[in-house]
Amino acid sequence: MSFLNPKIDENEFLYRAIKKSIPNQWDIEKNRPSSALFKDSKGVSVDRDGNRNKREIVTSFLERFGHTELKAIVNIRAGHCYEKDCSILYRPLDDNPFHAEIHNGNGKVELTKGQARFLAKNCTIVEQYDL
Amino acid sequence: MIEKSYFTPSEPIFNPFIVKANTSSKVSSLWQMRVKNRIAYNYSSTFTSIPQKYIVEEKRKSINLQKLKDLEKLEYNWNGNGAEPFTTEVLNNANYIYHNIIREPKIFPTGRKSIQFEYEKNNGDYLEFEIFHDRVEVYMEVSEEEKEITIPLINVVKKVNEVINEFFES
């Protein structure tokens, strides 16, 4: 299923959930995610906003991950990804038509350390749970 | 004693008089670095209030020891995006490096089979070690300049401690 424009505009926001694993990827001292959140061998899995409001997006994450399973939800503007030469691939799933992946942009899946650090520094906290 | 309440049993309590007497004997370089890092703490805990940074350092240590144990228990999909459990090699490398480095890092799991140790100064300068099964990758941002190197596992602790020293002395 694909009903969004595959080309993601720089002003669109991408949302990522941080699961409440122990340990997890949240930096308690800085109250923001570690760059480790953006280091993923499968690509950084995110949800496009797809013209939804924040409440709808948060509800969608909570329904998929479980209401007690999340540490936080953060978002990053697509323009920040492009600024570091990342590519954003629209990859809708059967159960999530808003799914996309942030890749290296150099033909590789995994982000560089500099890209991961930049995204961690520039993302915004949308929701925090039990911190 | 004041010191006892802030050191774990694995961390010998520093006595400046004993160390002075032993400086010519066999004192490991790691021990010397730890002494250097803690001397101000011990003096000030004896004569003045305890500096915040040493309390933070001890608090981190207790968190880190628990984190290293918990990393072993992470199961498939611990991050909700299909991340796999950590291999014994990666866990062993992380434990070995952690127990031999000269400063307490912040420790995080990644979704690419690596464990990350981080340091950050108040001015935003940043240092990370990404520990894999066969190597350690280093990323450093100092005065907004980026630098990356890879350290093989041979002599890894010596190299890692050199990088930490270089970072905190710059």
C-alpha cells in the first residue's frame, strides 16, 4: 500500500520510537537520545508524519509498540537528514503505510557516526514516558 | 571513613601517603591514571565538600556495572526494530575495555551489534567508542572538527586510554 508521495519533502517530520528496554538508548544525563539510536544495520526505521497531527502519530506508535513499552518518541525534520547527505526511503508496510527508513545516502544502509550524532543532537522530543 | 561510602570494593581506596611511598615500586599505569583522576576527590573529601564531578563519576560507575549485566539479557527485537542480542565476543570486549579504562563512560546498545561508550564535555566536544566483535571504532568531535579512527583489538586498552587522555587534555 502506498498513498504518500515517495519523495519526502525537507519540511516533513520523521518520528522514531525509543523502546523501554533495559538498558536503552536514552541519555538520562542529557535528556535526549544517544547517537546509538540512529545506528541500525537495517536502516533507521521511522514513521513519516503524512500530514497527520502529533496526537495521531503518537497514538499509532503506542498501539503498535504497546502503551507501557516506550521510553520516548522523538522527531527529526527530513531537512536535517538531507543536510548530512542521508537518503530517506519511503517503505510502506502492510500494517504501517507511513513507514520509511533513513539510510547513509552513499549506497549503504548504516549511517556514519557523524550522521548519527547529528540526528541525535537535532531531534526533538515529542513524548517521554516514565523518565 | 568518608571515602568508603563512595568507592566500591573493586576500587581500592586511595591514600596519598601510601602511594607516595610506593611510587618507585610496581604501580600499574592504569592505577596511576586512576590515582591522578581521583586525587583531587580524596583530598577534597577529607578537607572540604565532595566535588560534584566525582559524585557523578561514582554514580555512573554503579549505573554502568548494572548496564553491562543487563546488556547480556537483551533479547531479539529489544529496540522494536528487529535488533539482535549481543554476541559473547562483543560483550566480552565491552566488559574488558570498561574494566580497564581510565574514565567512566556512558554506555548504550546500538542496533548494529555494537556497544557504544560515550564522553561529552560541557563545551560540546564529544568522544565515542563503538565496540564491535573484532574492532573498536572511534569518533571524535573537537571544536566541531570530526575525526574517526579504527582500533584493532591488539593493545586495545592502551590505545583507548591514549585517545581518552588526548580528548580530555585537548
